[in-house]
Amino acid sequence: DSGVTQTPKHLITATGQRVTLRCSPRSGDLSVYWYQQSLDQGLQFLIHYYNGEERAKGNILERFSAQQFPDLHSELNLSSLELGDSALYFCASSPRGDSNTGELFFGEGSRLTVL
Amino acid sequence: QQQVKQSPQSLIVQKGGISIINCAYENTAFDYFPWYQQFPGKGPALLIAIRPDVSEKKEGRFTISFNKSAKQFSLHIMDSQPGDSATYFCAAKGTSYDKVIFGPGTSLSVIP
């Protein structure tokens, strides 16, 4: 158990809908990262928050947004969903903002299926 | 270029054999190279990592070899076991980046 909690574990929704994925980092970790994992794309970096502030953005679609709250949990919002958004979404946390060690602690992911 | 290339895409090794996964990068600003292991239904977990000031790092049956001039690094799994069957990701991170870039992954199957 990595100590990172993601909810929901599974989510099935329809095209055009909006969903929110939630992540609780390990106790004491200030950084939260979101990754998208699909069969043909591997682990794609979406966004990184440190102590409530956005630190880095990857190839995150404009339909996607995220935030980190004062209690350090994070939410990833996906809107106007398309079939291609079906994937496993991982949250990871790290104890330092600059994550110099490179070690990320991953949750077990939220599997999103868009029908 | 922030891409990390990884090969092979899949690998089948007999029990007791050596598994070798290769990765390459282009961005010389990368200075930390971790390997992650992912079992089905689980999130990736750090396996072993190396910095470019060393050419090799060994932890048990797992060894990273690093060639800074060629911008390549590899994972060797000695005496591979069925329990090693998983997906392996190489990754890279630079001091100026707040993100870890992952390779596409290698699916390893160790058969008895």
C-alpha cells in the first residue's frame, strides 16, 4: 500500500459527460501528480501541483482541469468526455516540491470508461 | 526533447534467465533515472534508480547500467522469476522540470 488513495476505482459514463476523480496523497506529501495511462500511450504526464499551486503541465487537454485543495487532496475534472478519454488515471504524490529524488508514490488508479 | 524511448515492448524470458530492457533519452538536462514496476491492477512502484554520475547500480537481482555519452540506460534482471512478471517503465527527470517522464513500458513474462 503506497498510502495514496484514489476514488472512484471504476467509473463508467457517457460521451459528453463530466466526471471528477479524487486523490488523497500520502500523509505529509505536498506534491500531487496526475498521469493518464492508456494501452497505446503508456504513462502520460498531465499536471503537477505543489502545496496548492500548479507547478508543471504536460499534454493536458483544455477539457481537463485539476486543483489541489488546502488539505492537499487533489481533484482532476474531465469534461465533455470523448471515447478516447477512456483510460486509467493515476495520481502520485511526492514529499518534495522539486521531487529531486524522482520517487513518486502512485495510487491504484481510477479506471474511466466512456461509452 | 523530453521523450524517453524504451524497448522491447514485450519480453518473454525463461525462469532463471536474464531479462534486459533498454531505454534512451535525448534531453541532457535529465539527471535522475528511475525504473518503475507495475503489476496488473496496481499503480507503478519505484524499483531502482540511478544518477548519471555512476555507470552501474545493483540492488539484489536488479541492475541498472548507465551510458551517459550514449544517453542510454538499461535494466538487467538476473535469475528472472515468475514473480517478476510485470510491466516495467523507465523514466527520467531533470532538475528544471517538475515532472517525471516515463517510457512506454515493457511487458515482461517469465515462464517456468
